[in-house]
Amino acid sequence: MSSLAVNIENLGFHYPGNSGITYDGLNLKIAEGERFGLFGPNGAGKTTLMNLMTGLLVADTGKIELLGHSIGTKSKAVNKLFGFVPQDFSFYQELSPVENLEFFGAWYGLNSKQIAQRTKELLEILGLSHVSDKPVQNFSGGMKRRINLAIGVIHNPKILFLDEPTVGVDVQTRHAIINYLKELNDNGTTLIYTSHQLSEAEGLCERIALIDNGRIVREGNLDKLLEEYDHQNLEDLFLNLTGKDFRN
Amino acid sequence: MFKLWASIVKDVRVLLRDKVGISLMFIMPVILVIVVTTIQNSTFQLMNKNKLTVVVCNKDAGKLSTQLIATINKIGMFKVAQVDKKLNAQQIADGMHANDAMLAVTIPSDFSAKIEAKANSSSNKALKSFGLQADSAKEVKLTGATPLILYYNPSIPESIRFSVNGALASALQIVESRETLRTLYFAINEKEMPQQLENEMLNGKAEINQVPVSKNGSLKAPNATQHNVPAWTIFAMFFIIMSLSGSVVREKVSGSFIRLKTLPTNYAVGLLSKQITYLGVTMFQALVIFSLGLWFFPYINLPALNLPADIFGLFIVTLACGYCAVSYAICIGVFANTQEQANGFGAVSIVILAAIGGLMVPSFVMPGALKTISQLSPLHWCIQAYYGLFLEGAGLKDVMISIIPLVAITIAFQAVTYLGLKRKNLI
């Protein structure tokens, strides 16, 4: 295995009052350059794990390292290494795409020249050049998803966390986003991705982990897992490993 | 530094697109300062330049009631409208409505007789004490005078009612004194008192000159503008809480904050940016409202604002007030969980702090305990500092006594904000 993008060892975490998901001794390793999928039913703990990996939540025990740097330390240096595309629209709706990218670019530590260059590139790639100076609040859901993504990658991160990046978008936007993510990965960015769009995930992820009730049910190469369990697609494998009961 | 600059640019852009927030921060206080100053100025003019119409129902046929009406007229505060003497209380009330009067006075039918009797009695007593009349002289037994009745519209402020009462009492005193003097003169000289002597004795009273006490020796009398412009400027500054605390909460509860927390920049930079941006807003608010007082008020027949001599002092006081307002708004924004909480608590708390701080009623008229509590309001120290500059002709050095507590309160707000940010793991 090449060097690790993410190394989680013996992770322990619980929400105050033990409400919600609890992790107890979770281990996970994701290699640099991988396209890794994190799947599970509602309430399985995907977002919690992603929040722990991005430092939004702090682990009770164990360690989480990104490219060898502990996320638990207060150092903001490690935050430069990754980009995060949350499920919610995480930008200022009153501002235009350019204005949002200018602000978030500066906070990622880029200078004005780098920001201008990356803004131009990203808006072109994601098909937003024609609305670059319009307030985002009037945009469609698909356009907002693309801006959400653009902000997360403006600083060319080595690791990109994506929490359901294509939820609620049309086929064209999904296609554009997935293609761009593959392009990023080809250029060396490790993708760590969660989604309920399992068919989409099949096309993107090389390796996956299925999570349920705060533990990893199964982890490995997607093709090998499908072969091992004799399933044609990820959805069947998912139902087989996590059951068909409703989840909260 | 670039991060801070980018944050300030972002905050200014977001602010400029918040039309409601801008209206609350600029248009609302401008309307408030114009309306309140106009109202207070009209009250001042009502008492000093315009005349209050007073309906007089004179039931007395004697000459003294006529003198009383003439004296009331002479005070200069009233325009007398006389009505039929046969009117009852209800008809007098109707007469008030008909004459658009807030006040009415009924002079009782025995008014002249009672004053004459009292004048005779006083005169006899005086003669006796001078040794000019035998002790055996018959003393007239006096019965109590029938009071004048003052009817008033309940909407008339208590302060005006007391002023009117005082003016009427003064008129009554003049009539009584004149009658006593005339009676005494007649008793001694057995002839009428010469008009010239009467005028000299009654009208030659000492005048009262009102002199404002100022630190720089200026004799300019303060007016409604001098009081209201600083007061409502402070109110406007603190009212930025509606926009600023809302902005902090919006950022916290919106998705953007999730991303901000994952960025390699401390959120304290974002808060510093908001402080700088909104401090600029408060300074601009002061500039707009002071300019209004200086140049716009004279156009709408309001007294112009007289700027203090110490302009640097004015700048420092405005800066201190603005920064305190910003610190308070951010503190509320950090602790509030929803925008409704921030706006509701923010607006109500500012009105309370303004009231106890002496913006609406001067703190020197407050009862003892409230006077002490008022010192906890940052708005109290703001208004004290501004009054020092605008009304007392003080300089920066003189108003430091108000700036120091204001700075202490600001530091307290900042400290509480820091603890709140730490507790909520926001920095």
C-alpha cells in the first residue's frame, strides 16, 4: 500500500448524553490517490465519521491522521491539506460565485493572483462563467452544488471529502461533477465520498467501506466485494450487508 | 492580513445587499431623530413661543376677576377665550373642544368679594401692627376662598399641567397682592393709590435670567437638537445589533460556518472583520445623523446642531460608543442560537438599556436605585460623554470619566464573547 491519506486508529467517539451514533475502536486506512466510498443507511454514522476526519468533531480516544498529520491538534496547518464539500450549501447566498471564491480562497491561504487564476479555471470547468457575478441565491440547486464543489477544491487539496455532493441535481450536473472528480483524482487528489446514489458511487469509487451502527461492516475493493458476495451491483451488496429494515 | 481584508470585503458586500438591515441601521434612526426632535421642539415652542388656548368661564361680576383675566393674558403663555358665565362643567368641556383648547378655568362667582374681604382683613391687621388702628376695631371673620377650577385635557403632559398651575397661581397672587396694597393705601391715605406707584410696587420685580453653565464658557442655550441628536445617534449605533448579531447567528447556523470551521483560518479573524466593518457602520451612522442635525434641521425649522469645540474628542467618544455597540452585538450573536433569539433579545435589550441609561428620561430624575442601575448601561456612559461635549462645552479630558467605564464595559463584552466562543468550540 502507498502512503496513507487517512489513518484512523482505535477511534472512540460519542455525542453528549450518548445521543446519536457511537464509535468504539474504529480503524480505517485510506491510501493516497484512492477514490474511497463510505456508505451506509441513514443514521449509520457516515457524516459523523466525515466530521471527525475533517476536525468538525473531536474524537474522545484514538487518533486520526491526514497525510501523517494528526487532525486532533489545534494546528490549522493540517486544514490546508484537505478540501471539504459538505452536504449543505456552504457559502454566502448573497454573494456571487466569484465573490465566494475570493473569500474562501483567501481563507484557504491563497493570494489574490492564485485566487483569480483558480476562480477562472473552476468556473469554466464547472460551467458557471456566465453567472460568475450573479448572486448565488437565485441559482438552481445544480448550480449551487457546483459552487459548493468549486469552493472545496479552490486550493487544490490533496484530500477531498465529499458528503453527498450530487444530492438533488439533474443528470447533466451529476455527470459533470463526477467527471470533474475523476479528473481531480487523476491529478492526485484522494477522494473520500459518501452518497446514497449507489449507482453513481459504483462508477466513481474503487474501494468502499459499509458502515452501520458506528462500525465498519465490510471494507475493501468494490469489484472484489461484489465478486465475493456474488452481487451484480452495489445496491444489492448494500442491502445484503445492512438489511432491509427502515432506519431513523 | 489578506485574510482579514478578504473578510472585511465579504462582510461589506453581504451588508450592502442586506436592504432590511441597512434600513434598520440608517433610515430608522434618521426618522427617529427627526420625529423626536420635532416633537420636543414643538413642546418647547408650545411653552415658549406659541400660546396655549385657555377657555375662561368667569362667573364673577366683580372687577378683580377681570383683573385676573387681564393678568393671565399678560403672562404671555395663554390665549384667553372667554365663554358664557352660565355654562356648567359639561358645557365648559364642550367649549374646550370648540376652541381647540387643552385647558379651561372657572372663576367662582364670589371671587372678587372673597379677595376684597381678604384684602380688608390683611389691611386691618397691618394697620393694627403699625399702631394706626384701635385694637377694638371690628375684625371681619374670613371664610375660605372658593377655589378656581382648572379643567385640563388628560392628554396634556403632567409637566405642562404643573407649569400652567404655577402660572395661574402667580396671576392669582398678583391680583391678591394688588388688592391688598390698594386697600391698605386707601385705609392710610383715604384716597386711591396712584397708578404709577402701584406699577412701581407691583411691576418692578427682579427678572430671572437663565444662564447655561458650560465648561468652555459658551453661553449658547441647549435646544431639542442638542439633546436628541446625540441620544438617537447612540440608539442607532446600538441598534446595529439587529443586523450584526443576526449576521453572526446566520453564519453559525448556515452551512457556511461548517466550511469555515474546516478552513486553515481561525474564526476570530471573521469576528475581527465583522467588528471592523460594523465599527465603520457606526461611525458612518454618526456622520449621517450629525450632518442631518447640522445642515438638514434648519431646512425643516428645527434648531441646527452645534458641534462641540473639541472635534477630536467627539471622534474618540463616537469611536468608543461604536465599538461598545459592536462588542455587545457580537456577544449576543455568539450566544444566540437562532436569528429570532438574537433579534428579539437584541431589540428589547437595547430599548431597556436606552431607558435605564437615560436616553429617554434623564438619569438625574430617576429614583436612587434606578440611578445606580443606570450606570450598568453602556448607553448611560455614551450619553454622559456626548452631553459633556454637546451641552456642557467639555473636552475629551473632561469626558474621560464617562469613557473609562464605557471601555470597561466593552472589555467585559469582549471577554464574555471570548468565553462563549471557547465554550462553543468556535475558536
